[in-house]
Amino acid sequence: MSVTDQAFVTLAADDVYCQGALVLGQSLRNHKTSRKLAVLVTPEVSSGMRSVLSSVFDEVIEVDVLDSADSVHLALMQRPELGVTFTKLHCWTLTHYSKCVFMDADTLVLCNVDELFDREEFSAAPDSGWPDCFNSGVFVFRPSLRTYNLLLRFAAEHGSFDGGDQGLLNSFFSNWATADIGKHLPFLYNLSSSSVYTYVPAFNHFGRDAKVVHFLGATKPWNYKYNLQTRRVMQDGTTSGSFHQLSFLALWWNIYSASILPLLEKHQKMEDSE
Ligand code: UDP
Ligand code: MN
């Protein structure tokens, strides 16, 4: 049964991150989500990428930092480091959905996670670096223009303590740590690939139940090299990945090579023949 008023939402601010969004979207499809898939794109995303995105996502929605220039927007524009923050906040404007789950473009689902829609705004998993903060790579929210405007005003007045969306959202939803344990998603819904090696025994004990992997940090899966013949992620001297990290990377690359590359190539051929 499909649920048309709820959606998984991600963000691709450029063509590079579109690769992540496509793999995430495909992983949700592979695990037969009953919810809609929506991706927010900025004007920077090429029309070619948009049409590939639309073959995986139900909706490709352009969001523009400059579209309704009121004073709050202008105040934000003087803070270029909040650019991506601002863009993610647009997810609250998707009011044709009653509830959504936002997922970063560098996440990947390992199984069906539709039960996340049983949770209420604002639900998120602890951040592995500072567990009294949530990680803003996966969260449950209710689209609302009122909340959107409150968030914009808050951003303009207080900024973000980390310069990104995570600092802002943690200050805004500041009672997350203490108010309602039901709003703490299990860490398994936002398993940062780095915590695999910072607490190995826990990973060995619980890791088999991981539901969402988050490739947070500077090096994203698409920055690695992958051998299409051997189906292996190639390690150079700088990647000291554990076996499990490498297997998550290999999973990302399997989806990319099996489902996304053919889409990109098909689209390229269509463009070339035009
Ligand atoms: N993002 C993007 N382009 C960028 C940076 C960020 O599209 O250049 C979006 C994308 O959805 C990404 C999210 O913003 O997953 C948060 O950034 P990132 O995942 O790089 O941060 P991290 O999880 O590593 O802290
Ligand atoms: Mn991320």
C-alpha cells in the first residue's frame, strides 16, 4: 500500500552530491518503501542530472535561496557559511506532505525503514561526536510554513554554532536531549561509518542490525575509486578503512554501478543523439 502524503526527502546542492542522492533513492526503492521520494535541488544542479533524478525520485523540487527576498533571507545571505543550512531548511516547506523523513545525500538504507514514520517531529539519532546533540543527517519532521519561518528567524538571529544546519537545528530543537526519549532514534538509523572503528566491540555486537549508514566526514563514497571488474573499492595509502567500513563502501558502489551508472549512461546517449 502506498502512502502519498509522506515522503523521504534529501538534498543535492550540486551534481556531485546528486550521485549520493541517487544511490540513497535507489536503496529506498530496493527495499520497497511505501512512501514518496523527494529531492531538493538548487539551481546549480544541471538539467541532465535533474532528469536522471526524476527517474528515481517522485519529485525533484528546485529550491532557491533568492526566491522570496525578505529581510530574513537577506540577513541570511550575509552569512554565506549558512548556505547549505538554509537549503536543508527548505524541507519544511513541503506542506503537501503531512510527515517526512529527511536523509542526507551521503546516507544509504540497508533495509526498509518505513517505521520511521511512526515517530514524531523532531526525532533524530545521537551524534557520535557529541551524543547530547542529534546528528542532522537523518530526522523525522512535519512540514510547516510556520516552523520554516521560525527556523529562518532563529537562523538570522542566532546563527549556527557549527556554521552548518546541525548546530542550528540543535539550538532550535534544544530540548531533544532531555524531553522525550521517543524522539531519540536508535543509533542504528544513522550509523556513522567512523563509529565502526571508534567502538569496535559495540559494532561487533550491534552492527548486524544497522539500518542506515551515514558516510559523514570529508571523504564521501564517490571520492573513492572502484574497480568495476573486481567489484572492489580500491584503497590507497590514505584510506585506513576497516573491513566493515569497506563493506559499506562496496555496498554503495554496487548500487551505483548496477543501477545508477546505467541511468547516467543512458541519459548521456540521449543527449549525444540530440
Ligand atoms: N550538501 C550538498 N552539497 C554540498 C554539501 C552538502 O548537496 O556541497 C547536502 C547533502 O544532502 C549532504 C548534506 O547537505 O548530505 C549535509 O552535508 P554533508 O553530508 O557533506 O555533511 P556531513 O554529514 O559530512 O557532516
Ligand atoms: Mn552527511
